[in-house]
Amino acid sequence: MAQAVVRDIDKNDPGRGLDLRKLGMWTFLGSEVFFFGALVVTHLSMRGVVAPSASKANLDVAGVRNMFGDNVLTSILAFILLTSSLTMVLALDGVKTNNQKRFRFWLGATIACGVIFLGGQVYEFYHIVHEYNVTIKNMMFGSTFFFVTGFHGTHVAVGVIWLVSLLVSAIRHPERYNAGNYMAVELGGLYWHFVDLVWVLIFTVIYLI
Amino acid sequence: MATDVSTLHHAPAKQRRGWLEWITTVDHKKIGIMYAVTAFLFFVIGGLEALLIRLQLGSSQNAILTPEAYNQVFTMHGTTMVFMAIMPVNAGFMNYFVPLMIGAGDMAYPRMNAMSYWLLLFGGIVMYSSFVFGGGAPDAGWFAYAPLTSTTYSVTRGMDYWVLGLQLLGVSSLAGSVNIIVTIIRLRAPGMRFNRMPLFVWMSFVTSFLLIFALPSITVGITLLFFDRNFGTNFFLPAAGGDPLLWQHLFWFFGHPEVYIMILPAFGVVSEMLPVFSRKPIFGYEFVAYSGVAIGVLGFTVWAHHMFATNLGVIADTFFAAASMLISVPTGVKIFNWLATLWRGELRFKTPMLFSLGFIAMFVIGGISGVSLAAAPFDLQVTDSYFVVAHFHYVLFGGAVFALFGAAYYWFPKITGKMMSERIGKWHFWILLLGFNLTFFPQHMLGLQGMPRRVWTYQQNQGWDFYNLLSTIGSFCIALATLVFIVNFIISLRKGAPAGNDPWDAATLEWATTSPPPAHNFDVEYIVHSRRPLWDNKYSGEGRGMTINYDFHPHLPPPSFAPIIFSFGLFVLAYGMLNLASAPLIGIPIILVALAIAFVGMNRWVGEIAQDPVL
């Protein structure tokens, strides 16, 4: 009888029915929103600062624009990163429908997108430092640029490690994730979507406006 | 609530003995005790630093401390009291009592809970190790204004230790807050709806949200500072185009909610104790709960009242002054609710009650000086003077510390199964009340007479000798009161009278179980029907407050080494980061070792989750 009472009460108290881990993930992501918020505000408040700078180029904001070209590279990278959200959804769908092959294929694709994005970012950093002589030290734009994109890149790298460990664990224990147990995949996915979403903000604020 | 538990079955988790039991524990009660004891040790250390400050200022032109040592001592006093004493003692009480009060078996993530504690301890060690390895402790004040934090003005490595210690403490608080939030949303006993939760749980909930939204701001701030000091950036250095005010914004966007992070749990415990010792329900439960939420929300809109002196402009000053004054409305609502709870109550002046009443009186004084400081023109007159020091000590010592001492007396019987001595407890209260007012009330006058805070010494002809002497005498009374508390604690632990389940005849669920509670907290599941389950069962009729589900099988994860190994990895990482810029050949190997340790911990952790899916 008591069990029936508990079930009845749970119906009126949806909080007690939520998944424990998912709830924690959402709470953590709420905190991350404020973390990237503070980073972006730092960039916005400092982006106009040009002097005094030790950079040979001594670029103003308009000059800085040139080093991104027409944003072709970054736009392609943004496209790849956003695509990886789609592949992540497909991977989760694969595990939810018990299709291990589909799950692993799309998870692998998501990891590949993440790695390509990181590679592109490394290339871009190298290019900016060596061709335009803009570093984290020598001008304020460089400081905030590398700081904000660097922290985002670190988040992508953590995401890649996370997804790789999921993939490794899925290959070593073929039936570990299945239609009845996919929360670990969903949590990785939540984090991954968040990191992708943040890039939309950072791409807009740093590269477009 | 006597129930026959002998027939109930609980899977006993494999237990370790001795000190390993504490190192590997994932039990929220043991973790709560470790939090509280560690925080109290830091409170004593911070208190000794305060005594040094008061000795130095006891008379004019004193030279007990060098100016450099004085800077380090007041910086460490503030940092210690805020981050390593009040916050973790709050976290300790939350850890111990939130699950008990909502009828849960443990926190949502027991292993992560252990990690939060270890990171607190390691963070404190990192910060204090600066005295030994850093060439000197942090010395730019607890709010570390730029450009005082630059390598030009803060020449030792102290501020780097400060940053890395705070990073560890920040991770600790963030993980702890996520844990509390999820625990409260997800693990409430059946029928323990939000509007039936004890007010301490409500305030813990609000506090945890404040932490997860406020911490990122200081995390970004101290990371920028670390880059400035180590990697040649100029975020806060005006000579190179940086902006010191950016630091103030990032710091106070965290720092003001931080004030409520420290005081809201105190509001919570007082809201628990007053009804019990007034023998009547809290007056206006909803108002007390929702005014706490209102304080939390408004707390994010007032940070720049710490920055009136930075010339933000009339519009901004007006906004922040008005928003700050607005906060006194929900705070006043709480005060009047507490007074109305006392009104026509059957008051019992036990030690927890004395501390609760002391809290109300002292907090009101601090609140009134606070509202006056919210007026920008007045603030400009007294900013950075001892008036401000007096104000926030009335709020945080007269407020938070009084309430937390009360909570210690109130919950000691539950935690240990023994009563604390009432006689010594009353001595403790009265000496503390006297010493506290003797220390901090004269500081109002000193501030109005123009004595700036953070000065190393002052001249005889400035007329500040008398009040400073009073203040110094008072600080030793506080030290004496703390000694009395320690004596009471030790004597009561050894010879205290047995407490029984419910020594205060209280209303909330933590008193339904034994003192101390078993590892799984409750032998049965309580189905809650009211805000005061124990009282309503006792005084309104069995079953009115709560009923019992005997078909209950709590599950606890086994002890684990993973949290301490992982935390230790982060601890070592801090020392690697310290050497990364100055001595990369030392720093990089340390970082690699640290990451390896953290990886070992994480790997164990993930393996344990696979066995037992509780984080």
C-alpha cells in the first residue's frame, strides 16, 4: 500500500522522477554559461583597446579583421563543429535504437569533426602568431582573442577525450550502452552540444562583429 | 518515532577502519563532519591572524609586524575566513543535514561529495604553503584589487598561490553546489514537496544556485590575473592598455552574491532554531522562503555598490544604490518573520536560542549600517574606512558566525549523540557577545573619524588610540570565547549527557532518526504530509505529519579511494602551474605527473561507476 502512495506522490512531484546524472549535467552547464559569459564580456570590454602595444603590426580592430581574411577557414570550421552536433544526435539515436554499428559510426564521426576543428584552430593560431605577430602578450586583442578561443578550444578538447573514452568503452564492452542504458552517451552529447552552441556566440562576437 | 527495525534488511557496504575509513568515506555525514572540523581549524588560524592585526593596531606607532607582514596577515585573514571558514562550515552543515532533513539516504553524488571536501583541504594547503614556498603569503587583500596584484607591487609568489588555491576551492564549491541542488530536487522523500521543505534546505538550495552562477566570474578573473602575472598579458595593467576596473567587475559580480552565499545558510539555521525554541511554527513560512529567493536574485544586481568610488557615473550609481536598498526589503521581511515567530511563543533560552537572538540583534545593526552604505554619497565618505570593516563584521561575524555557533549547539546532539554543556555554552555566548561588540562597535567610530582600513599603523595625535585599544581588548575576549567553545566541545564529546533522538522536541526529519544516525540515515522511508512532520505526528495525531513505508531498501556506494586520488592530482597540478612560467623544466614534469595521478583517480572512479552507477 505504501508503495502505491509513493507512486501517487511521485506523479505530483516531477522533480523526484528526473534522472540524477542529467540533472547534475544541466546544473553544471548552467554554471558554464556564466563562465563563457564572463569570458565574452572580457573580450567585448577590451576589444577596442589598441595602444600602447608592443606588436610590430600594432593593429587596430579593423586591422585585426584582416588576419582572419574573409573568415573562410573559421566559417568552414564553424560549419564542421555545428555538423558534429547533428552526428552526435545520430549517435545517440543509434544507441537508443540498439544499433551498435550506427552508434559507433556516428560517434566516430563526431570525434573526427572535433579533431578537425581543433586542428583548424591550431593552424589558425599558428598563422596569426607568425604572420601577423599577434600574440597573447603583445596586444590586448591578442590577449582576449587567444584567451576566449583558447578556453573554448580546451572545452572542445575535453569533449573529444570524453567521446573517445565513450567509443573505446563501447568497443571494449560491446553491449555496455544500449536502448536501456544510454545515459552516459546522452551526457557526453549534452556537453558536446553546449560546447558547439558556445561557438556560435564566440564566432559571432569575435569574428563577425 | 520508535519503530521496530530489527526485521529490516540493509545491504551493509564494505567498511574500512581507522583513518582509512575517513579517507575513503563517501558518507555525507562523515564528509560533513570533516568539512566542519577543517573549517573550524581554518577559523582558528584566521582568528589568530586577526589577533595579530589587533595587536599591531592596539596602540599607535606599533611595530609588532612589519608593513609587509601586516599586508600578508590581513589578506590571509580575509581569505581564510571567507573561503576556508564560513563557506566550508556552511557546506559542512548542508552536507550533514540537507539529506537528513529531506529524508534522503545520502547526497546525490557521494563520491563527488568526497572530492569536494578534499579539494577544500588541498586548496587551503596550497594557499597556506605560500608562507613556506612562495617567499611570502598573498598580500593584496582578499579582494585583490589590480594593480596591487601585479608583479610590480606584489613581488612574492603569494598571489599566484592565492589564485591556484582559489581555483581548487572553486572547483570544490561548484561540485558541492551541483550536488546540493540535485540532491534537493531529486532525493526528497515522498511528499516532501518544495513548499514543505525545512527552511534550511530552502536556503541551501538558493545558496547553491548563487554559487554556480557567481563562481564562474571569479574563476575567469583569477585566471586572467594568473596570465597577467605569469604569461605576460596585460588585462589589468593600465600602462599597457589593461583595465583594473575589469577586475573589480569580475570580482564583485562574484563577491556580492558571495555575501549572501555566506549569510543565507545562517538565515536558514536560525529559521530552524527559532520555531523549536519558541514552541510555535515559523511565522510566514512562504515569506521566509521566497524572500530568500528574492535576496538571491537581487544579489546579482548590486555588485557595483562596492565600486561607488570608481566613478561609474550618476546613472550607474543610482541604479546600484537603489537595487542595494531594495535588498533590505526581503531581508527586513525575514527579520520581522523571526520576531513574529518569537511573539507570544513559549521561549526556551537554551544556548542555540541565545545565539539565534544574538544573531538577529547583531545582524540588524550590520544591516542598518549596510543600508546607509548603499547610499552612494555616504559611501563615498566612509569607503575604505573602518566603518566598512565594522559593517561587514556585524553582518558576517555577528550574523553568520553567531548563527553557525548556534547551529553547532543545536545539531551537536544529533551528530554525536551527546548534549553540549548548557552552562559552558552560556558562558561562551555572553563572552562572545561582549567581546564581539567591544571589538567591532568602536570601529564604527574609528571609521567616521577617518581611520582608513588596511593601514599598518597610525600616529598618536590622530586620536584613534582609545577605540583601537578597546577593539584589541575585545578581540581577545572573542579568542577567549572560542577557547570556551573548544573546551565545551571536548568535554561534551567525552562526558556529555546522552541526547536521544530528539532532545529539543523539534519538528524536522533529522530528529526522526537515531543520534548519531546510521550510515543509511533512516531505517524506513517517511512519507511526508506536512511542513512539520514530527510535531504534527506528535501534537495533531499520528499520521498527520508523516507515515512510514517499511518496504524500503536504501543503497549506499562502497568507500572509495578515487575522490582523494583525483583531488590529489589537482593539488599537484597547482604546484606544476606555479612553476610553469618561471621554471618550465620543473613545472612541466610536475604537471605531467599530476595529470597521471588525476587520470588514475578518474579511471578508478569511472570503473566504480560501471559497478555501481552512483557518481
